[in-house]
Amino acid sequence: PLSLLKDPSLLKTDALLGGQWFAGGARFAVHDPATGLKLADVANLGAKEAELAIAAANEAWPAWKAKTAKERSTILRQWFDLLMQHQDDLGRLMTAEQGKPLPEAKGEVAYGASFVEWFAEEAKRVNGETLPQFDNNRRLLVLKQPIGVCAAITPWNFPLAMITRKVAPALAAGCPVVIKPAELTPLTALAAAELALRAGIPPGVLSVLTADAENSIAIGKVLCASDVVRHLSFTGSTEVGRILMAQCAPTVKKLSLELGGNAPFIVFDDADLDSAVEGAFASKYRNAGQTCVCTNRFYVQAGVYDAFVAKFAARVKTAKVGNGFEDGVNQGPLIEPAAVDKVQRHLDDAVAKGASVVTGGKHLAELGAGQFFEPTVLANATAGMLCAREETFGPLAPVFRFETEQEAIAAANATEFGLASYFYSRDVGRIFRVGEALEYGMVGVNVGILATEHVPFGGVKQSGLGREGSHYGMDDYVEIKYLCVGDI
Ligand code: ADP
């Protein structure tokens, strides 16, 4: 699939280290999850190169923060334009290494680029403040200054957007960034970095440390331990988030964490069922269920339970599973064999505990590299099942039955996670009651998709710290300084 790139020079396999493409000694292989075929051998960096990237970033920092906001904004805007001009190629790279259907991959390119556009604009609005003086001989000011060298560790499920959501606000604020992209999807990250260089990002301001799983751990340790690195942003599992948080404690590093979810999707008796079915489908099966805001648990009120399950299953049956490059495919492969195993384990556990498969349920072992799983709907799910507690991160939709609003809220909140949640109701009182009671950072009411660049994305409880996107997304990359001027 990569021989079809319009601009073949976007296929980068070396890392970007302090403004130079760096081959290093070792390589690691990147595979197409649909076919299992090797796509490329990518530079496998380690702890030593992480030190070099941090030093290069620190050296590049003074000149980058000294640029005017408008100068940084212009470079970011140029990067946005280049990302959009190369949307097709970036989409191809993404489908090849990640598996999501090509239209969905191109959609992610637009979504990822939108953060660069947004923060190019926000760069010009990092406003300080003057405060009323407590003594006429003084003036009190609040300055906002770039926090310093930032590190970003990103996952494979959004190979571009999870990078731009962190890098764009950091660059806009005047900070250099060292990125450690996911080992499964480094090609999209490297292509985006090539476009950042073409846009005029100066050497050292952006580094991309590609590495396999083992070296990623070593690089992570260096990024966390460094006292030059002032901020770490991570998107990935709660388990790894806890490790990174502990590793950042000795340097009291500022952290932005976007971790796991266990999103509930509640359908009340008064919902518009057709709309709920569409929202359910979009929220569950996007990216084959591999997003942290994908619904993990459906709670449906008794009065509409059977009708919802029937309509939902009928909708799910229309989905086409296959290679993301094929026309009309809605669901690609899962990212790796372990992801298929988890779906199978959750399915087997649920069935053993009394759930019934309404549609799907099969691992399509014969298809491609064997990482395809049918979109599946399970009825009669109950609280004791694994899928009620753990994030499945795959195309499995367990549907639980409930009687009262109180019961639904309690079940939805019975998790250590608190990222996205959804509910469907036409009752205005209920919309406010439930919207306020859900312990989640994001609540979708009568919608199944809610992310965009100008809203605050993030979670509460063990789903993370901080918000990405929107004007709040700049906060983590600036420090507030109080300046008290006397003897006026
Ligand atoms: P996912 O569940 O999305 O695979 P992970 O949390 O395992 O998420 O990985 C997300 C990112 O974190 C990847 O870039 C991966 O290389 C990196 N990573 C995983 N474990 C560690 C670790 N111990 N230290 C630093 N980075 C890590």
C-alpha cells in the first residue's frame, strides 16, 4: 500500500533527533495488522538518544520562546496546511500501520491537523493579567511563560491526533517537544515530523524518538527522570500512566495524562431509539472499538430493552469487516493478536455467565493476518462479567438491563474510570440530573461522538489529569508567574 504514496519522501524510517534524521544502529519492524506483512524497518533508539534529544531541545528552547507568538503561529499554520495537503498520504500510512479504514484514517488526519490549526490561533491568545494593587506604590501582574522542554508519549490508536493534541499547544506556548510515538505506528508520526520541518519548525524544537517496546521503556525512564524535561504528556493505558506518574515523582514533573476509560452508554425509556442506535453504533465500533472513549457498557431501560437490542443488532449486521484499504469497509483489523485474545476472553466470560450473542461473536481467524473480529452484540449482560469492569478495547457491545434512573447512574459510576459517558433521553429534567450525576470528564447527551479540537477532552478519577484541546489545552504548557513591581 505504501508504494502508492503521492509523495514517497513522506515514508521516513529514521528517527528525528535534534533536527537531523538519525538512522542509529538497530532497527525494529513495523507490520500491517490487516495482512501481517512487514511495512518498514524503523530506527530503534534508546536511552542515550533520549538524552541527546533532551539536550537538543533545551538548547533550542531560548530561541523558540523568544519568537513572537505570531511567528510561532505562522509556522504552526504552515504545518496545518501541509498536513491537510498530504491528507491522502498520511491516511494511507495510517491505514497501513494501524488498520483503520482509509476514510476513517483521512478523517483522523483532518482531526489531528485541526489541533495544529486551533493552537496556531491560540498561540496569539496566551494572555496575562493585571491585578488591582493592594498598595498604590505597586503594580501586580500575571505573566504566562512556556513551561520548558516537554515530553510526549503517545499510543497507536490515533497515530496522528494524539501527537498533535500535545505537540501543537506545546509549540504554540513556546516549548520544544520530544515525542516517543507508539512502536506499532511510528510511520505516521515520522511523516508528520517531516512536514513540521518543511513548515519551518527549527532544529531541536521537535524530536521523534522511535523505539520498540523494550527501548520505549528505557526512553520513558530517561524522559521521566530528566530535570530538564518539565512536563510529560501521556496517552495510553492507566497501568502505564501509573508507572510514568511514579517515575515523574522525583522531579515533581507536571503531568497531563489521558488514560483508560470504561464508557457507559445509557438508553432511557424516553429516548429516541433510532437516534440512540446510530449513536451506539458510532460510539462502539469506530476504530474497531479501539478508542478510550468507545462505549464499553450499554445500559438500557427495561421498557425499551428488547426493541433497542433488536434494532442495534440489525444495524451492526450491516457493518463490513475487512482490510481498511477496501471500499466500503467499516471495521478493520484489531491492532495485534493480544487485542483479539482480550475480546475473545471477555466474550467467553460473558457467555459462561449467562449472556447471549445476538449478532457477531466470531473471531475471523481465516481473514488476513487473523486479527479481525466480528462486531458483536451481547444481550443479558450482568455486573459480574469482565466486560462490566475492564475496558474491552474491541468490537464487543454488552447490553445490560436496568429499571430506574438511580440504578443506571450507580452502575455507570461503579468504575475507577471517568473519561467519556453517553446517554439518550428526551426529558429535559433528566438530561440535567443525569448529566450532572455522571462522574465523567465528558458526557454526550443524545450523541455518540463528541470530540473536536475546541472542546476540553479529558477524564476524572483514574482516567487521567488535565484537558487537551480547547483554550484549556494550553494551560498545562504555560507556567503562571506573579510579578509584583514596587517603588512606582
Ligand atoms: P496501549 O494500551 O494503547 O497499547 P500503552 O499504555 O501500552 O497503551 O502504550 C502507550 C504508549 O506508552 C506507547 O508509546 C508505548 O510504547 C508506551 N509505553 C508503554 N509502556 C511504557 C513504559 N513502561 N514506559 C514508557 N513508555 C511506555
